[in-house]
Amino acid sequence: MSDGFDRAPGAGRGRSRGLGRGGGGPEGGGFPNGAGPAERPRQQQPPPQPKAPGFQQPPPLRQPRTAPPPGAQCEALAGSQRPPRPGALPEQTRPLRAPPTSQDKIPQQNSESAMAKPQVVVAPVLMSKLSANAPEFYPSGYSNYTESYEDGCEDYPTLSEYVQDFLNHLTEQPGSFETEIEQFAETLNGWVTTDDALQELVELIYQQATSIPNFSYMGARLCNYLSHHLTISPQSGNFRQLLLQRCRTEYEVKDQAAKGDEVTRKRFHAFVLFLGELYLNLEIKGTNGQVMRADILQVGLRELLNALFSNPVDDNLICAVKLLKLTGSVLEDAWKEKGKTDMEEIIQRIENVVLDANCSRDVKQMLLKLVELRSSNWGRVHATSTYREATPENDPNYFMNEPTFYTSDGVPFTAADPDYQEKYQELLEREDFFPDYEENGTDLSGAGDPYLDDIDDEMDPEIEEAYEKFCLESERTLHRDCDQMN
């Protein structure tokens, strides 16, 4: 009975059987020498001796739950060439071959011959199909667009395809403008050599800037750069002149567009915002070399605002609010320099629209917020005034951080008191008695000062009496506290 408790599950189940312990039969459990998954292997036992005919053999124990399938039990013996050493990993961790099929024949032999001639299992080798010479991988939807611009326009059959591809690239990646615009301008200088090519270039940029809402700012920057770096200047006009002529074509139908259908108004609003970006970004060099803005665009924006307010529907008013938020501060400064009151007239017109127009409540709130923004100088921080020395007359907080002094009678006074000068002078005279002492009593005078040598260290009788009285009272208080604690 005790012998059964000294063995791990599955050990010693092949007693008096042909395969011995740990055989390939169902009772062997599939582990060499009958060892379980967590049992250290035992030394090889001699073959069992035959027992008396009258001795009844015990029935075989059931197979443990942790045993491998019966098909893999015979392969466990073939997984090693020699018996396992003490402390080695269990054979279960080693790779096993697939279960034998019906065509495979496992020779019947005893445990000694099985361990003497084990079968070696060769792990399958997976062959990779990857190659170092394979083409470079790009995710779907990705295009290596930068290389095409570095190589020039050889891969593009027409100017239209090259320019349109570059405009789409700027729309998706506006941050690449600074790094690629120079190469783009150089390519155009080699391609745009006729009036028709220049006119086609202007039309492509204009359509992109007015059809894509987020491209109006980038389109204005692109127009400003090309107006200064394109070398072609035909008789019909340079790039900037052709661009302004194209904008004038749309400007002349402003009244009909503001009263048109929804699609017409939407296209007109895109033109208005693009013209506002052009006014802010298009730089024109004057006769003296100074950089200024185009006055013709300033006049055009004023008339466009009139057209929008003449038909006060919601989308027209929203476009006017966007335009004034974009250019309001610059327009007002320019009008003030010329002595004009155009911004005052626009604000008055906005207030009339809020009172009379049948626009929605949200649009009226936008207009009121715009008026409030203009009253705060368009959100700009005012410049700090010229520095002036603070005085009690021009600074109400002049005495706020002044220190507090005390007279000889203990009365506090500050610099705001009318008799401050007299009291402060008296304070200075009292401090003259101790000119070489800091506030903490540190002696700053040199050794042998005749003034300090004449000072007597003895206390005044009145002060001495008060000091003794203070010491007695302190001692009594200390005793009384101790008694209360006990």
C-alpha cells in the first residue's frame, strides 16, 4: 500500500509486461522510464522476473489525464538518443512527430532494444519566400511624389497634368511648400514659354484655389511666389497681371452671383475668400523698393462686402463675417491711413442687418460677435505706453508696497501719511545712535571703537527690576503648568 504512494502517477504500470516501465503501450503514459511530466527520470530497472503461476497480477491502472494521445506515445521513445540525465527537461517539451498512419509499421521490441536504437526526429525547415532583391513595398494609396519633382517633368506629357498633380500634392501636404516650391518654379520657367501656357497655369491655380476651400491660403502664397520668380513676361502681361484679370472677370458679376442660386453663391463665396487671402499675401514692390499691398484688391473687397450685405441671406452674411475676421484689421488700418471711414460704415450696416434682416438667430449672434471683436481692436494687444516714472499723482497704487515704520511711541506710519517726512527724519536720528549695527544685532564696527567702548553693559535699574519680575512670573507659570499636568 505504501509502495503506491511513493510513485508518481503513471509510474510502474508495465510490471510483468513485455515493454517494461514507460513502454509504448497505453499503460506507459508515453514518458521514458515511466516518469510523469514533473517526475525526475529513474535509473533503468532490470527486466522483471516471472512470478509464480498462482499469483494473480493486479489489473493495470487507468491512463493519467496528462498523458499524450496513444498515437504519440511510441514517438516519445524516439525523441532522444540516450537515457535522460538527472535534472534534464522532460521529454514532453521536445518536438514530436505526427502520429503514425496505417501504412507505418512500428516494430514490436522490448524496452532495451527501443532505448538502444532510438529514432532521430528531424524538425521541418520552413523555406521563406522573401528576397532581398524584392521591389520596395509601399502601402496602398501612397505615392512617392517627391521623387517626381526632383526628377523634373519628364514623366508628365502635358503642363496641365504636372501642375495639377503638384497642386493636389500641396493640398494634401501643405507643409511641403517651402521645400518644393523652388524646384516647381524652376521647372515652370523651363516649360512655360508662351502666352497660352501662362494663361493655362493661372487658370489651374485659380480653379484649385476657389474649388478647394482649404487651398485658398496656400493658393495665395503660391501666386505670390510665382509672381516674383517666373521669368516669362509676355505682351499680354506677367503672371500677376493675368491673375488679377482672371479675378476681375469674376468680380464683375458679383451682384448677380450674390443673388443667384445656392451653387452660384457658394462659388462666389470661395472667390471672395480667395481674394481676401490674395490681399494679405500678394506683395507688390513700389518704385522705391518698399513692399506694399495691392490697392485694387482693397477697393474690390469693399465692393464685395456691399454686394454681400445687399442680399442678407444667411450664407452671404456668414461669408462677410469670415472675410472681415480675415482682413478687417488690415483694411481698417489702411483706410485710417487714407482718412476714410469705410469700417465705420460697414459696422453701421451690420447693426442695421441685425435689427431689420430676417436672418437666423445664429447668424445674428455671429454679427454681434464681429462688432464686439472690432470694438476690441480686432483682438490685437495694445502696445505698451512710454515708460513714465511712477509718482503719487499718476499712480494710485504708488504707496501699496511701501514699508511700514513705527515712531518712538509705537505709532505706525507709511509714506502716504502727510507728516511722513518729519516722522521718517526722527526715525533716522534715532538709528544714528547705532550706525554700525544691523537689524539682527550684528556688530559691524571695528575693534576699539571709542563710542562703543564708552557704552555700559549694565542695565538700567528700572529695566533690571522689570526683567527680574518677568523671570519670576515665568517661573510661577511654568510650575503651575507642571502641577496641572501631574
